[in-house]
Amino acid sequence: MTVTPFQISVSDDVLDDLRARLTRTRFTTASDTTPWAAGADPRYLREFVAYWADAFDWRAAERALNAYPHHRAEIAGRRVHFVHVRGVRPEGGPEPLPLVLTHGWPSSFLEMLPVARRLADPAAYGGDPADAFDVVIPSLPGFLFSELPDGPFTRRGVAETWHALMTETLGYRRFGAFGGDIGGGVTQWLGALFPESLAGVHVTSAVITEDFGDRPPTAEEQAFLDDLRAYDEKDGGYSEIMWTRPDTIAAALMDSPAGLAAWIIDKYRDWSDCGGDLEARWDMDTLCTIATLYWATGTIGSSFRQYYDYPLNAPIPRITVPAAVTLSNEPALRALPRSLAERVYADLRHWHRPERGGHFMAHEEPEQVVTDLRAFFRPLRTG
């Protein structure tokens, strides 16, 4: 499993074509007088597309991304992209603890970059040098620079690939794992499948058991489950089409950068802890960087595979390795009772409901995530 250095390099032809398409965008009219009530606000989208076409400097963004050490490795015949930031070991101190960070949808490795150097070199950010991590940030299969698997996309399958990346490719005997959304599912499967390799698992969205046969939900748990179902009914249009007709919507988004941006930024606004003000969390340069990465790699369609294959995911077994939850402050999750997490985690050692930071927590609140990761893994570094 050879590791090769990798650099992001988008050709001028791709950028010229992108700019030409953006300048020819045809915009729809709003379906509701309240902005964002019916999806991506057409007025905001006009401003965004104009900025993307005329003001955004992709080359500056590309240089900033390439300041991180990117690599590719072939695992089970498929290429996996990852960022690998080596931890700074203090003189006479312990080896940094390896830590794999997994993003979700419609995200990318970019989500985890704000925490990478803080975790790898805590002393440079006012922390304890003994808290250093070796940070590994893979791109999920089918996202940006990682290839889809030969078979179905399941969270268990990704966990098996990540275990091979960490242990066989990078040579780590023992490591920790962190993630949210899809990345949270992958992280939990790592703990369930490979307890001998995992120091612990830390997530921002706890998995919910599907088996209440031996112990029915409490009143608090049932209220949360009912609220979650109601939220999904209101918010689930995006997922219904990606579960059932992903190729149909992908055809539109692969051909229209404005449509691609609308599909992505709608979720960044809805799921982040921004209070309805998208730019309270995300400046246009950041959003343009995310959209350009998806556009240049042509992977918005393949990022839908995990939705189409979702029914193939098996229930996660009870997880026995030490576990931590820093709960996402997004509408669907902020009221999740600890008792539901304890049905899945046999050893839940850290439970934090910070009430800030949403679906993209490492990107939104990097200091908060770094603090919780250091605290949780500190007593687990040797074992």
C-alpha cells in the first residue's frame, strides 16, 4: 500500500469553463416571500454566483489547501486521498496519538483543517505539548479525490478502509477516531469492529439504536424521536431524491455550478449553528472553495452514493471502547437525550452539550472541538 504525495491542481481550462457557466446562469424566482423558506434564496444565490465568477481567487485558495501535506494511497484497489499532519513530539515526552478525523455530507476534508494543526502542535496554540496528535483526514469514498469502492458504500465498509489506512498503510498500532454525520457513523463502526486498535471514539452526532425490543423508549426519548421524525419530514426533500433518484439530480448539478452551489449552501445554512445568517459562519471565499472542489472533481453525484446505498447499512453493534459525544447544536440533534447514546455506548465517558457548533462542528467551533478531543483522549493515550 504505497503512499504518494498529492497536490491539488485545477487546470485553467476547468476554471475558465466554470467562470463562463457562472456568467450565463439563469436564475429562478422565489417561491415564498420569506427568504430561504423554500430552499436556497434566489437573491442570495445571485450575489454568491457573481462573487464566485468575478471576485473569488481559486489560486489563492488552492495554495492555502496545498500548504497541508496531501497524500494518496491505494487500498483494496481504490485510491484514497488524505491529509496527514504529523504531531510535534515534545523532548522526552510521549509519542503523539494517531487520530483519524472523518467528515460528512455535503462536506469534505476541508471541514477538519481548522483543527488539524491545533491538534498536531498544541504548544504552538498555548496547549500542553503532551496532547499532540498525529492527524489523518481522509476524503470519504466518492468525495473529491477519493474513489468510490468497488461495492456498496456503507459506513462499515469505510471503517474497514480507514482501519487498513491507519494500521497497514501508515503503520499505527493504536489510534483514536472522531467524526460527525457520515463520519460519525464511520467512527462508531471503527469502535465496534476494531476495539483492539481504537483508543476511543468521539462523535458529534450519536447513533440511535433501532432496537427497543427489550427496553422501550422513555418518555423523553420518545419525545425526541417524534421531534426528529417531524423534522425529517420537513427537511427530507434533499435526501429523498438522493436515496431514490440520485442520478437525476446529479445530472443537473454536474452541469450547473449555480445549481451545485444552491444544493450545498442550502445545507450549510440549515445545518450550521448560524441562526439563519449563513455568513455569520461562512464567508463567501470558504463557500466558493467548497463548491469549486466539488465542481472541479465532478464528484457531487458520487457523493450521493452513500444515500442510495444507505439501506445496505447494518445496525451498529453495541460499542465497548471508550466513547465521547460533543453534541451538535443543529435542530435535529440538539435535544438528543444522553440515555439514547448510552443504549449504544457501553463506556460513555464524555458527554458535552455545548449549545454552539452545528453539523460542521470542527469547522464552526475548532477550539471547542480541540478542547474536547484533548480532554477525552488524555487518559487514553497509553493502553
